[in-house]
Amino acid sequence: MADPEPYIVLARKYRPQKFSEIVGQPGMVRILENAFRSDRLAHAFILTGVRGVGKTTTARIIAKGLNCTGPDGEGDKTTEPCGICESCTQIAEGKHLDVMECDAASRTGVDDVRVLIDSVGYQTADARYRVYIIDEVHMLSKNAFNALLKTLEEPPPHVLFIFATTEIEKVPTTILSRCQRFDLRRVESETLTTHLMSIAKAEGVDIDDAALALLVRASEGSVRDAISLLDQAIAYSGNRVQAEQVREMLSIADRSRILDLLELILAGSIGPALEEFVDQYQTGADPEAILGDLADTVHWLSVVRFTKKSIDDPTLSPAIRERGAALSQSLPLPELARAWQILVKCLAELVHVPNTKVAVEMAIIRLCAAAELPTPHDLLRRLEGTDRTALPAGTPTAQMTEGALPSSSQSGEQADSGHARTDEDSDRSADERLSRSDEFPKAETAIHPSLESPLVQSALQSFPQSKVIVDGKQIN
Ligand SMILES: [Zn+2]
């Protein structure tokens, strides 16, 4: 009986072998195909982008395309390397004598580069081109870059350099100016979804849409991560992959539960919000991920309000989209913006805290407390005189310069409830003043020292990053 085929991880099995198979980088592919066709290849390329978007894969395809001889050994350079000729197979196995691949993260010294460069002058063993692929090129030392530069200035015609880096800003401009640069983008969710679906189909795996959406979201635009996650999901659940299992596998909180939590937070319900968090924590969700998901959701709700397209996020289920659309209309934008600020701050603080669960609980308490405070819009309304009754008699009016976002009228009504409204014109002028600006909330507040009402105190708390100016001097 024949041995069963050895198992190959999906990321390797489905690694693109020709330009037409590269996922999600149509611009780069078109330029490279044209360059191959018109025989106008640069002598050096630099590929940049986050990990897993296909930098080294592209480099290898270029190397194969240049040296492929075709199945019959007669072929010329091509954008569709055959994958079966000696040249193609040797490059795929990393054994080709004229295709040198090195990782600058482990070989950064000038000596390493010198060894490499010394070989540039030689004729190729039997290939058309000698290709040098240097991964993480930004890690090279200054001297190594200088040594490389001389070669890049006058490379022999049969030599091609391909650099890959995740940190292009660390590559000297002298090098960059001698390379053709490609910025590989994070792959769009739609493209990744289609790609994963086709792999699942080829593997005979039945995967539901929600599970697919979760995998795509977790991969953050990296094809390699997406395929590895699919591999993991298949190992975890077998040939029928469902959202519930993927969620367990990724230890992520359910988006609908994140919306539950956010609603409790924005209603200022500390107790129920903490209970909801603990419940999610106990079912296996990571506290940091919950905080990150809250921030993502706040961002999503803010954006959905203005762009219809963002609601069509394929990584979200139709039910969640519907709920998000409704919520985004009902939640005042200043409240979302304030929640965002606090979340970003708390996320940054997590690195200093040994127990993330405790830190996230404190973050939730902070968010709930902030939700109780009036928004800048409410304050402005009250200070503009609509609610003069709220101020102690005889106090001078405080003024806030423009700098807050328009809020939906709902928050104003909630906060103002119980106060008689007498002057509609002044109300409207507050709206007009607010709607002119589009930044939030860096108000510069000018307040008279005698104005120590609770209202002003809450204004000070609402604008922790604002300057409060009294008689031309900042007092906070
Ligand atoms: Zn070939």
C-alpha cells in the first residue's frame, strides 16, 4: 500500500506560485507583469508591508519567473513560472545556486554583506539571473548598507536585488532611491474571505460565513495569518467549521456581547457592566481583547453614522450590522468620542499593569463615570444661557471657545431634562456654533474664578486635556 501523502500546512500548500495567484496586490502585480513583458525590469526592488502580506512570496515568484525554463527546458522568462522545471523546484526548495536568500535579522554585519556582494561579479552558474533576496533589510548595519550601496549604483546586468522590510522608514534613503518600491497593502476583508472560501472548498471543508468572518477579522489583512488560522480551525473542529468553535479557538468575545457591554457602559450602569465583563471573562474572553473590541466597536459606531459603506462589513453578521446601524444613530457622537479617548488611554496603560482583568474593570468604571458627565454640547447649551437657572445667581457667564463636535439632540434632552427651556434661539445658535467645528474635544475654556458651580467643575473634568484660562492665565 502506498504511504499516505505527507501533511503540508495550508499556508505552504496554497502559497502563490505565479503573479496571477498573488492575493490582494493588483497594483504591484500589474506593474511587475508589464515590466516582465516589456523587458524593463529594475535592478533592485524593495517590498514593504506588514508581515504575511506576501513580500517574500513575491520575491520568490520574481526569481522563479526570471529563471524558469519551462517544462520543456526551452521557456524564456515569464510571469507564470511553471513550477516544475529544475530552476523552479530548486528555488522553491531554497537550493538554487543563483538565487540567494538571506535574512538580515540574523546576518546584519558588513562581513556578511561583503560575502554576498563579492559573488555579484561572478557569472551565474547556469541561470539567466542571479537574484539576491534580503529579508528584513532594515536590520542591516550602517556599514553593511554602505557596502551594498556601491553595488546598487552599478549592478551587473544579470543581477537583481529584492529587499523586503516591515520597517521601510529604517532603510536609508540612498538605498531607497535606487530601488523600485512596492507597498504591499493589507488584504481587504472581501478578498481574504473569497480566498479562504476557495481554500476551504478545495480542502473539502464546510465552513459557515460567520466563522469565515471571524477568521478574516482576526488575521488583520495578512493572507498568511488568515490561512494559518483556517488551518488551526480545521484542526480544532474537523471538516465542519462553525463560528462558535472559531470563537472558542480565538478566545474572542462575541461582537453582540461587546455591544451589550458598551450599551451598559454608555448608560453609566457600573454594576451591570462589570457583571457582563466578568461573565465574558469567565467564558474565556481575554480582558485586553475585550477592551480592544470595545475600542473597535466605538470606532465602528462612529464611522457607520457617516458612511453607509462601513456598515457592510462582511466580517459582521447581518444581525450585528442592523444593531450597529441603530445604535450609531442613537448614541451622541461626543459620548462616543469621549469613550474612545478613555479606551485608547486605558489600552496604552495595560502594559504597566500586571493584572489585565483588574485594569479592564477599572477602565469600565472610568468609562461609566464619564458617561454620567455632561457632554461638551450639553455644557455649552447650559452655559449659553438656556439653563441659566443651573448657575448660582449673579455668577458671570463662562465661555467655551469652539472645538466640540455636534451632538445628537438626544443627549441634550437627557441631560437637560428637568430644566425649563425658554430660549430656542440661543439653543439654535449653540448648535450652529458647534456644527462648524469638527474636532473633539479640545475646547479652550475661559472661566471666571468666582464661577465654582458644579457645572464648571464637571466642565473641568470633561476636558482634562484642555486649557482653562482665567484673566489670560492658564489655571490647570
Ligand atoms: Zn519553471
